Amino acid sequence: MNWITKIIKAGEKIKTAIHKRASKEDVANSDWTSCCRGPILKKDLEQNLFVCPDCNKHHRIKPHQRFDILFGKDNYEIFKTSVPKDDPLNWTDSKSYKDRLKSARKKTGLDCSMVVASGSINGIKVTTVASDFDFMGASIGAAEGEAFLFAAQHAIENKEAFLVISTGGGMKMQESLISLSQMTRTTLAVNEVKAAGLPYIVLLTDPTAGGITASYAMLGDIHIAEPGALIAFAGARVIQGTVKEELPEGFQKSEYIEKTGFIDLIVERKDLASKIGTLLSILLKQNSVISSEQNETSEDSQSLTKAAS
């Protein structure tokens, strides 16, 4: 190897080192993330409930962070749910399903993407399910189905309202029909909650898509969404390619979906606990304003009855 070749190879190494991008793991473990204005410290974002103070983007957060916001820090009980056989179909694509699960568990510290908790909002007991998008995109398989059914049963047995915080890309292709059957199972579970006379509220967060949207995420008594959340069944390009026409800008964002009547409210993260607490108190007839109005109506009716006699 002559001196010219050595210089060229050294230059290539320097160029590669300069332009080498940080791995996803490096970014995840750093103290920084990015938003509209560029780098932003994660601790600064956390102080604002992981909402950008400039553009109001609601960043994705973990289940325990959701529970902290709704119930107060560590003021809730988390339940361990059963996990069926990991790889019922012995699925392998670019890597085995077992390896994907192993990586997801190491990354998140969870057995599956769904976490079940119970806490109080404004003095009202609530059973809650939240998903972690970092666990294989919060896709749904048998383990998630078991977690959802556990939560529904817990709500019924303890006469608690049921709140589902949805996120995820849909059903797990690695479990095929086993995964798709969770759409039916979760729907039946929701029906049982409603039959027990308990409120079922869905909070849709970014992103909620596929079979999640086509099942339990759109069966709520009330549907709430965070600002700017992607809510869809199929991808925008798939839909546009199917209908062969131009689609409205932002037609899969929560703001557009509220206008078209598919969700009831858009609520900022800082107001979620207060808003959900108010809604639950109304649905459970525990609202003091409503109670006083009902009492006044009852007294007026009694007065009219006496006058008529």
C-alpha cells in the first residue's frame, strides 16, 4: 500500500466518523430530544408534561408517566397480567418473533405493551389501561388481549370506571388470527363493562391506528383525544391510492376528526385529569351541580303537585 492510498483511506475514516449518525439507542439514552426549535432537554420537556412549550406538540410518553399525570405521582396500583405463549406460530421474518419480544422487553421493562393500573381521579376510582409505543409499536397480540380483559374484569368486580389510553399501530402480524381475535375479545369486554352500568372512556393518543381504531378505541361512551394525535385505520397513502382522489390536509389528525364527529373532545395533557374527573362525576351522577339542580327540580315538582291538589 503506497502513501497516497494510506492518505485516501485515512480521509475516508475521518469523513465516516464526522458524518456517522447517532444510533437510536444513543438518542434514547441522551439528555436531549428534538422538536420544532431543535434540541431540547428532556428534563425541561418533562416539567411541561412532555409537551413542547413552543409548538404544543404532545410527545409520546410511557404508561407510568400517563398514570403519574392522571392519578398523581406513584399514587396508583399497577397489576401484573398473564402472558400467554410467546410465539404460538413460530414466526420468523428478518428475525424471530421471540427475539423481537426479547428486545422489546429489555427496552421497556414490560412483559407486553399494555399496562393496567387503578387509581383515583377527583375521588373517583378508575381502572386504566395504557400502552407503550416502544414495545413493538404497541401492537396487539394475545398478551395485550389478556391485559385488556383483566382490566375490564377488574373494573366490573370493583365497580370502577374504565379508562383506556389507546396508542399503537394495530394487530401483531406475528400472531396472525390469534392477534385479530383480540378485536372481538376486547369488544366483548367493553360490552360487559357497559352492561354493568360503568362508564367507558377512551383517550386517543398519537398514534392510534389499524385494528385498535377498528375495535376498542372507537367504542367509548366518550372519546377524548390529545392535540395533533394521528387517528386512523389505514395509512394516508393507502387510502389515497384506493379512492384515487386528493384528501383533505390533516384528515387523520384529531382536530379534523373532531370536526367530522368521530371524537367528542380534544383536551391538552395538563387538563386531562380535571376534564376526565368532571366527565366521570357526571356519568356516575356524582356531580354536585347536577345533584343540586336535580334537588331543585324535585322540590319544584313537589310544590306543583301540592298546588294542583
